Amino acid sequence: MATGYADLLRAKHAVRLLAGTLIGRLPNATAALGIVLFVRAEGGSYTLAGVLSAVYGLATAVGQPSLGRAVDLLGQPRVMLPAAAVSAAGMAVFAFVGIDPLPLAFAAVLVAGLCTPPLEGGLRALWPDVLKREDRVHAAYALDAVAQELMFAVGPLLVTLLVAVWNEAAALLVINVVGVLGALWVVVSPPSRQWRSGPREAHWLGALRSRGLVALLGAFFFVGVALGTIAVAAVAYADDHGDSLISSYLLSALGAGALVGGLLYGARLWTGAPEPRLRVLVAALAAGYLPLSLTPGVPAMTVLAGISGVFLAPALACAFVVVDRHAPRGTVTEAFSWLVTTFGVGTAAGTGLVGPVIEWGGPGAGFAVAGFGGVAALVVLLATRGVLDAPAGAPEGASPPVAAPENDRNGAADAGFRSGHQA
């Protein structure tokens, strides 16, 4: 396993692109916590902090696909670096002005969210050109999913450290300056400067004209619902047991499970079309979420949380391959950005939905919503099987070609990279 990942990371530019993208995404990964801490330090209520954080999240969800489409049309450097700079400028205005006047604070946070650069989708668009081999790209997708778990674990710790050393405003400023440097490190690299999307058909729906992609997005909305639900239900479970640290045990176990699962998944060379495998992975993911509603004692619950995370990173990595197979030519960055957006919106929906459920039925009912999210994701994948199993360009209901389909860049059985499509 280690040899496979070492082989991947030895590829020219691979470490730089992965590290630069993770650094560039730190502002997005830490924004919710940073905004809440800053608003509270300025004397604002938790309600105001939550609303501003939600504005940032929704603005990011709106901006990512639009900026992804711009990247497909104009290239990465001409979109991502200006977007990162404007986003950081918006957050800097927020840090300097604070919450008075309030309309300016809302406008600054809105701009910061709308202009968050689509670095995540951009990286996945670069991997095939950088790594060349289909097995390396699959491993990179898995490593990318694992790296996200680490980023979302380390990012809040970094914010907390900056607040302790300086203050909340400084934390916002430093994180966003670092984010711009990360984006700069990516876009001045040769792969980013040289990358061009394939020619695209003019269509107002862009990537969403692919029915297979829309089906996938519907499924991962519900996966996002499950994750958002677990985050809140874990806090409620901890409150019931009288120790707030228990929620961190559960979420850390879930993250550790995802890390292990992602590493193991990426270490294997998978053959065959990815769509059937995705259904199996999401079924396993749903099966892992369902027992959480039993809410046993803390040690057993921690084990269940770890098991529930094992198939998350593999499902995401497999979904990345499916996105590339179904994205219309010339829309790959936009398509990946839609997956990020849909997943994020689902997480936000789960966070909002589960609160009243927990008040009604306790933590067990909250975790049951996570199980519902996993099952609903599987139902969507099964109901749209005919659409998903026909790659982009194939007639609906057609079986996937066995060898070198039109949307297979490398002619491998499970590549999913379109010839003539530099993504």
C-alpha cells in the first residue's frame, strides 16, 4: 500500500498540487468556526454567528459551480487566483469592520463565500494529465478524500491556536492569506497553467445536462444529509452522557475510519465500471450508519462511529470517477464543483433537519436520520441505475462498453477519462 502511494507522490508536481490545494482550501474548511468565534468576540449572538456562517456556506454553494464553469472556459490561473484574492479581501473587510455596520458584514461574508475558488474540482481535473496512469489517478482520488479528512481535523485546531496566540480577527486574516498563497502555489505550476478543458457545447445547463451526473448529485445530497446529522447528533449524545468531549471521540473515530478506508481503497487497482461498485460502497455506508441509532454505551458507540466512516472516503473517491465519466465534455471542473456543492448543501440540510428530531426523540432519533440519509442515497442510485450505467454520450439504458468507450481516456476498463478531454 505504501509503495503505491509513494509511487503516486513521486510523480512530478503531485505533492505540490495536493499540498497547495489543501492549503488553498483552509479558509473554506475553517470559515464556519472562524466566523462564529469572531462574531462572539465582537459581542454578537450565537444566532447572528450562525446566520453569517450560513450566508458564507450558501454563497460558497452558489459560487463553486459558476466559478468551475469559468475555469472550464478560461483556464485555472485566470479564475482561481483572482477569486482567491477577492474572497480573502471580503474576509479581511469582515475582520476589520466587525459586525457594525451589519449590512457591510453580511456583504463581506457573502463576497468571501461567492468567490471561494474551486480548487477541489480543479485538482481533480488536473490529476489525469499529471499522473498519466489510470491506477495512479484512482489512488489520487482516494488520497484526496483522505486528505480532506485531515484538513477538516487540522484546520479548526489551527484556528484555535491562532486565536490563543493573537485574536479572532487575526485568525481570519492569517488563514485567508495562507489560502491565497496556497492557490498561488497551485496556479503558477506548469500543469495548472497548461491545462485546458475540452471543447464544450454551449448549453445553459452546463454540466447539469448530464442525467447521470444529476442522479449522482441526488444521491450524494443524502450522503451529505447523513454527515450533517451525525455531527449534531454526536453533540446531543455527549450531552446525554454529561461529557462534551464524547462528541469529539465519536467524530474523531468517524474521521479515522474514513482515513483507513480511503487508504485501503486507494491501494487497490479496481477493474470494471465504477457505477456498480459505487452502489455497493453506498450500501455499505448506509449499513454503517443504521446501527448508530442504537446509541449504546460510549466505548461501543465509538466503535460504531469508526465503522460508519470506513466506506465514506471510498464512496467519495469512486464518485469522483463517476463524475468524470458522466460530465459532458468541457465541463469537468464545473461537474466536480457541483458534487462539492451538493454534498455541502446536503450537510447543511442535515444539520438543520436533525435539531427538531433530536428534541422530539433524543440522540437515537437523530442518528436514525443519518441512517435514513444513507438508505435514501442508495435508493437514488438504484432508481437511476439505467441512467448511471450509461456513460456520457451513450444512449439511456445502454450497457457500458467493455473496451475503450468514448469517455475512457486511457482505454482501461475503469478509467473514466474522455479522450480529447484534458480533465
